[in-house]
Amino acid sequence: MAGKPQPDAAGPRDPRVPRHVAIIMDGNGRWAKARGLPRGAGHKQGAEAARRAVRAAGEAGVECLTLYAFSSENWRRPEEEINDLTGLLRFYIQKELDGFHKEGVRLRVLGDHNAFAPDVARMVDKAIERTRDNGRMTVAVALNYGARGELVRAMRTLGGRIAAGALAPDAIDEAMVDSVLDTSGLPPLDLLIRTSGEYRLSNFLLWQAAYAELIFTDTLWPDFGADQLRAALDEYARRERRYGGL
């Protein structure tokens, strides 16, 4: 995986390039069905698309790429499909970790990955720890993640501080809420992309997406590549972000 280094924090940065891009990677099953293949084949090709997206985002100068890999609702899927997804997660952590580390990529996880098999959870913890000090780019993977659950956890954290007498309710502001979300410490979300022709957020980054630019594409996720990501970044660069102003 290759990419250009991030500009120095004190230096200029091209405002047309989003700092933080998130992708709802949708369409693996439909891609496989259209080819008469099992859904697992679609997920495998989807993992290859994720690799292409990480590489292209790094080359474009994106600071953080967040990928919606496994939602808290995905546990409702058939056991065979969950096993396929877990196996792919295990395989790609093993395969990609050295490359991530050499390229200065830091891994973050959103959600509760401890719900997966113990060996998978340990592998994720190891990957997070090994890449913790890398600074060229952050790849945040949403695993067993749901935005409503994230907000509930955040409110419980703040409520616990209030109950302990460590926090006054009227001291809570947006920055404090940001600080207790799974995305704490990541750049604000600038651009959210969803593939496969669906037009909804599906319980993904609901708080963070408040002022993000949204792009929906008919491309199925396994067919998504550098060209599609560059097209989305070009569309972002053409938009005027007003944040409620004129």
C-alpha cells in the first residue's frame, strides 16, 4: 500500500480534500448473486475493494478512512454468513497488518469487537496496539457498531459522571459528547459514501454525519475502486459547504 505522506500539521492543507471519509460498503451479496456465487464470494471481493479504497484514500491525502464492516444488526444474518465474515476479518488482519504498519497506517476500531470470537478480538487488539503510534493515516473499522448504541454508551458515560458528582449537567456541550463517542480523537467527518444504490445511513455515524457531505453511488461495493473514490473526492471538492450559513 503506497500513499503520499500527510502534510505537516503546521503547514497548509488543501481544503478540497476531505480529512475524514467514511464508507458504507454495501452490495456484496447482490454482486455475488448476479454471478451465481455464494454470498461469501461477494464478501471476499468486498475485502479486496476495501484494500483498494485504503490505498486510494492514502494517495489522495485523506487523513482518516472509516469503513462500516460489520454492524450490530449483522448478527441477525445466517450463521454461515457470520462465520464467513469473521473468517475474512481474521485473514485480512493477518495479511494486511505488516503492510499497514510499514506504511504508517494507524488502525482504530469503532464498536465492540470483543463480541467476536476470542482469537479475533485478540488479533484486533494486537493490531491496534502495534499501529498505535503511526501517523500517516488512520483506518477506522466499524465492527459490531451501531450509531444508536454508540450514543447510548456515550449518555451512560456522561450520566455516570453526573451521578458521581464529577460533572454538572449544564456543563455538557457538543465537544464533550464528541469526546465520549467511539470516534473521539478522529477528524470531523467530511464525506460519507454509500455504495449499491441505497439511500440511507443504516445506523452509521448519525451524530458525526450531521454536516458531512453525502454521496450515493449505484456501484456495488466489490466493484468499487480507485476511480470511484477519486470521482467521489472530485464531487466533494466541487461542493460548497455552508454549515447552515449563506
